[in-house]
Amino acid sequence: MSLLSNLPNASISLRVLARLLSYPDTALRGHLPDMRDALRSDRTVPMDRLAELDALIATLENGDALENEAAYVQMFDRGRATSLHLFEHVHGDSRDRGPAMIDLTQTYEKAGLFLAPGEMPDYLPVVLEFVSTQPPKEARAFLGEMAHIFNAIFNALQQRESAYASVLGALLELSGEKAHAVKVVPDEPIDAAWEEPVVFDGCSSKGQAKPGQAQPIHFVKNDAVHSSTKAAGHQGVSL
């Protein structure tokens, strides 16, 4: 799914937000000036949030490219709380995730959109590309169904003082919702999650027994819906 232009209502902004959540490679950096102009001309993102997005774009445009790329990987690829794969927040590792992926892919295909090789249907930039092709009423309703997930990611990004929180804040506002504070469950340290097992003493480092003993299977299901405690304001922070 490629970035399109000349789309009505919030479609352009949705495409730009999708790109801002993508890996900040050379191609994305080359489009940043046009993306800034598109957000300003579309006039669907509130001005205070637009100022935060301008700051994020400036960091991606003028900051050290390698540092920005490393920060992106560290933020989005090293834990569940900030994962951009939406079903990670809904289904976790449960067996429900596979059928949900199939259903979402079929939704895209019925609309005439087909994923490129390697694209996952629940990846937020891909979801936003799809939503941007829908009529305004349907697009807003689709975003509204995902608002609780946006809010969970928004809170996790704010807790980490990431400028990417502004993108999720903008998505919440486009869906007609307001950001609110939720409890963010700390991610398991990446070193512990990928720790190597003791040689000849079992088949993994966690959740497994020694040879000859029963091997338990654990399914983890995350609950992305939390009760609100207080309104969260806009926050301009560093990447």
C-alpha cells in the first residue's frame, strides 16, 4: 500500500500519520517536507497536536539518521506496550490471533486492497492506509473501534517520553476520542525474554521443564482496555 494524495477529508492526514509511524529510512526522510505541508493544508489535526507533529518531523529531518533509526527499533520492536501490531494488544500470543489476521486481510481484499509480500494486516501503518480509503463516516467508526488500543500505545509512548506519542494522540482525536491515563504494564526485559537455555538442561530458559518432565504450554493474552483515571494533556517530548 503506497502513500496516495488528493484524498478528501482526513484521508491525507491518515496517510501521513501512517508514514510517520513507519521505519525512518532514507525514503521516508525524503518525503518529510511534503508530509509536513500535507498535514498543514489538510487542516484535520488540531493546531496544538500539529505543533507536536512538526517537532517530530523536525527531529526525523534534522537529527542523526542512524540514531533515529535505532531509537525507532528500540521503541517499537522491543516490547509489547508500544508494539504497532494491534493484535498484540488484543490477542497476545493466543490462538485467536491467527483467525483475526485472516478476517482483517479479507476485509482489505473486499475493499480491493491487497497486502504486499511480508506486510502484516494488523500493522498500524497498514491499517491506517486502509482506513484512509474509506468514506469519512466509515473511517471514523473504524478508528473509533481501535481507539482503546491507540490510547494504550499513546500512554506507553508518553511514559517513555517519545515524540511518537503525538501521532497516536492525533489518531485518537481523528477518531473522536480523548486521550486518558491508563496503567502501563512494564515490558519484560528483552535479555530475559531471549535468554539462552542451559545446555542439555531443557529446551528453553523459561516456562519449560527438564527432560523427562511434562512440558507446559503457556498462552498470554493482553487486555488493552483499562479504566480511565484522569485526562491526559498534550505533551511535547523528545524522540
